[in-house]
Amino acid sequence: MKVSREQMAENHLKILEAAGRLFRERGFDAVTVAEVMKAAGLTHGGFYGHFRSKDDLIAETLAHTLTSVPAPAADLDGYAGGYLSERHRDDRAGGCPTAALATEAIRQSPEARAAMTAALRKQIEALEAGMPGEDGARRRRAAIGSWTAMVGAMILARVSDDPALSAEVLRETRAWIGETASGPDRAPAQAAKGADADGEPRRRG
């Protein structure tokens, strides 16, 4: 029976979603095409109706998964707090594709690396737009430093087999971003946000 264009598009999306989760959880090399198709609820034989090769699947999955990531909110502290959480650390399959796959993408096709590069550019620009201050160079530096710190901390927290050290890496990176990553322009706003009318720090939670 011939499959409609709508069903083909739906199946294609299923494959990308399944591949995105499997690749993030286990890496590119540890996942086979057959496993991706099974996770998508489709037969192995239908793969080549959608992709030329596994390399093609990897590149398209990266492009899809990376563009599906929500842009960072204007509140850098809130965004960093969610990103640098133990919950995110433990959810590789559903977490940030950059932290899960960037080191592996270095050895992938030019198309895969192009998808990573486009996502990196987009993330930096989104963070930069939310940074305080009038100095564009300072805002961009803070955006690059913050994103680099977040991704690097997530990779290191996941690779550590010491739970205490892993949690410390996340916690201290959050603190570093809150204290320094956005530069001195941010200090007055943070002080006002975190204090009561009498000048005492507000308690969170």
C-alpha cells in the first residue's frame, strides 16, 4: 500500500525524534539504524526511503534536535539554574544535544558540524540579546563565557563517577555565572532583585 506524503512526513519526524534521543543517550557509534527504526515504530527496510545513509541521518537529526531546543530566557540565572541541575545531568536522552553530542560531532560529516556551528551561533546570539549593559563586546563575551561554562560543566558533571564532585561542578558553575559572567553592569540589578525593602537579602524558596 502506498504511503501518503503526510504519513511519510510523520514517519520522518518519528525517526528524527527517536534518533535524537538514542544518539544523546548512547552516542552515534553505539546506535544502529535498526535500533532507530525500531524505536520509531517502523521497519528497518523503510530507512532508505528517508535517508541516504547513517551519516545523513546523523546530520539531519542534529539539525532537527538542535533547532528544537528552546532559546534561553532573558533571566540568565534562571536559565543557568535549570541547565546546571542534577535533573538535566541525569537526563541525557532528553537533555541538551550540544552537551551530549558536541565532542562526537567533531568526527562527523561536514553537514553534522555545520548543524552544530549554526546552533552554537544561535545560542550565543540569544544569550547575548539577554545580557545587560550597553557594551556590545562585553555582552558577547559574557554570552560566550556563560554558554561555554554551562556546556563544559554539564559534560564534566556527567563524566565524573563521584556524585559529590559532579554536584559541586554544577553548583559552583551556577554560582560563578551568577557572580561574574555578565560583568559588573549586572551587580546593581542583582542587588535590587535579591534584597527586601530594608536592604536585607531575600530568602529563596
